[in-house]
Amino acid sequence: MKISLLQVILIVGYLILTYLESAGPEALQQFAGKTLLAAVVAGVIVGDITLGMAVGATMQLMALGLAHYGGAAIPDYPYGAVVGVMLAHMSGSTLETALPVAIAVAMLGSQIETIMTTLMIFFSQESKHAMEKGNFKAAYIWPVVGLFCSAVMRYSPIFLLYALGETTISNIIAAIPDAIMGTFGVMSGMIPALGMAVLLRYMDVKRYFPYLIVGFALAAFLGMSIMSVAVFGFAIAAIVYMSSSKQSAAATQEGALEDEI
């Protein structure tokens, strides 16, 4: 399906805004550059929110726990998710076809991040020179200009998708051999499992293993959807929490009575 130039500008503008917010106040950083959010916004802009949620949710699983610790470059999953949504929408391809390309773009985004960070040295030096001269206004403006230029250069390649057009992209995808497309499908199917494995490493699996069995049984044997299992799990968690809260309150009250006696 065709994407207009205005839609591309809105998508690139959103990515630039999230990039700038990532260097802003901590409250904005909680929302800036989130993989799922970026994909959903791209889906809304192109008119296919279901596609955006599918691509974003799958790639969000891969982005769990990743951060720029120690200046390390990590894949730019929001960038890849947006490109995946655009690619799938323009070519009419399946999620399995779009995801491997989106992942490749995310990996490329980490290299672009390194280049842009290196170029930021120029703006940092100019800010330093302005501060040494007592021009504090210029010292503040130089880093902001650097961030904006970095964001524009970072996401400008998205316009290449618009320049190629949906016909060219569809022809390129159609020319890919079936063996490679099948491999892409297998890889895409492994991504959610990999994300869940990463998520389980953050959980106390040994302590809550019975709950995992219950969730698996509900999905595998009763055929319940993920949303139904999630609601069921929330109910169990609420019951356990309220029960433990009552026990803690009772124990505290007993301790207070013993102290009075």
C-alpha cells in the first residue's frame, strides 16, 4: 500500500522528537524511544495499528533489559520497528518477512549511533570554547544543535523507502528465494521465545514455578488466549497480594500487643 510523503515526515518527526527527549528530563526518557510505542505510532500514521502492535510487541521482547551501559552501542529497535511497519505496509508482506529486515535495520542503527556520537565531539568542543569565553548562551545552544543534526542525519534514510516506492519494494521482496523467506519465518518465530527467555531470567522462577505451570496449562490445554491468561494471572496475583497484606497486618498487630503486655 502507498505511503504519502506527509506520513513519512510524521514518522521521521516522531523519531527525531523521541531522540531529543532521550537526552531530556528523566520523566520524558521513560517514554522516549520505546520500541512498542514507536511501532504503534508508526502503525497509526500509516493506518494499520494492528501491524504496528504486532511488529512492536515482537521486537519489544528482544529489547528487554538493554540499555547504553558504559556507552555500549545496542541495536536501535525503535528504528528497526518503524522500518518494519513501513516495509510490511508498503509491500503487503507478512510479519515474518518484515521482522528480519527490521532487526537488520536495528543492528545498523547501532553503527549509526556510533558515528553520530563521534560527530557530536565537534559540537561539544564548540560548547567548551564558548564556555571558556563566557558565552554561556552559545555553550548551551551548541549541544542542542548537535543533537538535532544527529537526529536528522540518523533518521533521514527512512526517506529512501518512500523514494523506492511500494512497487519496487514488493518486487525486491518477491525476488527473494523461498528458502531464504522460510529461514526468515523460522527466525521470526524464535524471537518471541527468545524474549520470553530473557524475561524469565529477571523473575524468581524457582519460587513462582507453580504459577508458570498454571499459565502454560491454561494456554496449552484449555486454549485460552494470552489476554485471558494475563487477566487470570492478574487475579491470582491480586489474591496473593491481599492475602499477604492481611497476614503482615495481623503479624504487626500481634507484635504490638506483645510489646504492650
